[in-house]
Amino acid sequence: MSGILSNLLVVELAAAPSGAFCAKLLADQGADCIKIEPPGQGDLARREPPFIGGEPHPDRSTAFLAFNTNKRGVTLDLAQAAGRQLLVRLVKEADVVIESFPPGVMERLAIGYEALKQVNPRLVLVSITYFGEDGPYSNYLGDDLIAQALGGYLYAVTGSADRPPMGTVLQQMEITAARNGAIAVMAALLHRETTGEGKHLDVSVMEAAISTPSGLIHPYSFTGRSPRRGGGDRNVMDGMHLPTRDGEVTLTTAGTGGRPMEVWAEFLQEPRLLDPKFASRQLRLENWEELRDLIAPKLAQWNNLDLMRETMARGLVIGLVQSPDQVVNSPHLAERGYFVELQHAEVGPLKYSGPGFLIDGANAMSALRAAPRLGEHNEEVYCGELGIPLEDLGRLRGAGVI
């Protein structure tokens, strides 16, 4: 497999999106990632809608397809001793193992870090849980929304000030924890290069929520000031979404050199924006409805793309609210080669988002394979790499081990 991490072997035991995405981040950069799923049912994500074609199918879940690119897939029952023995054989040659079981599960199965370290002292084990491996909350159940709530995100970031908290969708805390895990893996591998020692990395989804937005916890921990959600409710110039002829945009005071109203008054040809009642941020918040009523009719005369082109040409900054169709068909992203097309045996070609960075001007995502079908690489891995005879593989399948 090509890519900057092509010398790494990763074994994934993830039962949560955070673990799957952490492994995907490594696999997309060339790591040989073997995803282990329970026989029969597979990863829970295989049953998550929406499904390509509409009908539930384990190889057509868009969630599973999105989180598992460039991996090989095998099945293995870790509840059976024979299954754990096969895992140990895989781990013996692995560089990284990623797991997202509740704390203590791996230890009870005798495949925790101390046990795996005995067979592979250079192993980096990544444990991603909602609240960490220890502490009073460690054995609590959780999900992305719970991490947002306990991490302060719902209190201060999402939703309006005069309404109940509102969670953000798209598993943002899981994804942030996955990225934290990938960064920790890189640090641990660098450490291993000089010491020869592996590490056990403890990644918390709740702590990912706390660590990310600088406007959330830091204002309080630094000054005692508690931020509240709804910062864009009345802020016409920095946060409010306003309609155009064919969509919505958010204006900002960025790019105005400290003269926001003068610059926007000139561009929008609206001299009433120069009224002193709009001269400061606080005054604009106090008179937000009047300000909105001046700006909104002007924006309604523009198409989104024309507005962005004209404002950006003047050094102004706006947030263009693009639909998924506009994003996927963006000429800017096309020129940068952002999207990658992978072929899936069940559903055909799929267009995937890139990693968000280029290396030497090229998309750094390995375009090798889409997400694996359930047990797709059992024979390749168990027979071809572990040397298990084909007839023994059949007996393991019959016993439900794979």
C-alpha cells in the first residue's frame, strides 16, 4: 500500500465511530489496517441508515462506508479463546492496536495492554472511551451527545441563548477524539523510534469536547467569565445567517481593517449603515433588528456565488452557506483534487472526502480500497499471512470463531 505510513500495521478493534475514524486516518495515509468485526453481525455501523439504495444491507450503510476506507476486514469472536489466540498472533506483528471497548473489557479477556505488551513490547495501544480509562465516570455509558453535554459544549456553544441547549450533529466529538488519537499515535511512534518502547494511549471523547474550542473553557479557566450560547442570535455582522437570492450568507467584520460599517456601507451602497448607532459591536447588538432590516434587502439582490466573488475581491470575508451538492461540485475543490473516488464491490464507485491536506501538492489519501465487506479478507489474512490451513479456516468458521 502506498502512503507515508505504509510501513505500519494497524489492528482495529473499534466498536465506536471514534475508533473506526482514528484507524481510517492512519489507513488513508497508507497504514495496513486490519479491521476486526464480530462474526455474523459485524460492526454496529453496518446497520446504521441511510443505506445506498434505501434497503438495509450490511455493505450499503453510508456510515460504515464513510468510516472504513483503505482497511482490510476480517471477522473474529474475541469471546472465544481461539479467537483471542488469533488476535494475539496478529498483534505480535502489529505496530498499533485501536480499541474502543468500555474500560476493563480487554483486561477481563486477558488481552489488555499488559498482556499484549508481553508478546509485543513495541506495541502502541490506543484506547478510546467516552470518559477515559479511570476516574469516577469511567464506567458510565455515553455517546456523542453526552460528551457534548458533560464537556460544556451544549452550555456555551450550540443553540440560542433563550432556548434549551441544542446538540451538534455529525458525531463531532467522536471525530475530534479520533483525531486526538491519531496525533497521539504519531507522538508514541516517534517516542518508540528512540526508545523501542510502546505506549498505552488513553483518549477520552468528553475531554476531546473540552479541549477543542478556545472560546469555551479557556475564557472561564483564565478569567472566571462564563461564555453562553447564542453569540450569533443578535450579531448581524458576525454570526447571523441572512438570506440571499439563492441561499444564505454570514457577514463578518474580518477584512474590514477596524472599519466594518464604512466598508460594508460602501459595498452595499447603504449610507444609513454609517449611523452612530451602529458604530460599535455593543451598539450593533442593541440595535440589531434595525441593522438587519437595512442589510437584508441588499443581500437579497445577490446570488451567493456572485456575492462571494465580489466581496472577496475587495478583501471582505463572508461565510457562504453551501449545499452538499455545491460542495461536491465545487470547482475550487476539483482543481485541488480534493475528492477521491474508490470502487466498492457491492455499490460501485464512491466519492470520498480527502484528508484536508496536500503533501507536495497532491491529495495524501491512499486511493486503494473502499470499506471492506464483512469478512472479506479472512482467507487473505488468516491463511495467507498467519499460515492457517484452509481446512482449519473452515473449522474456525463452523465454530463461529471467525
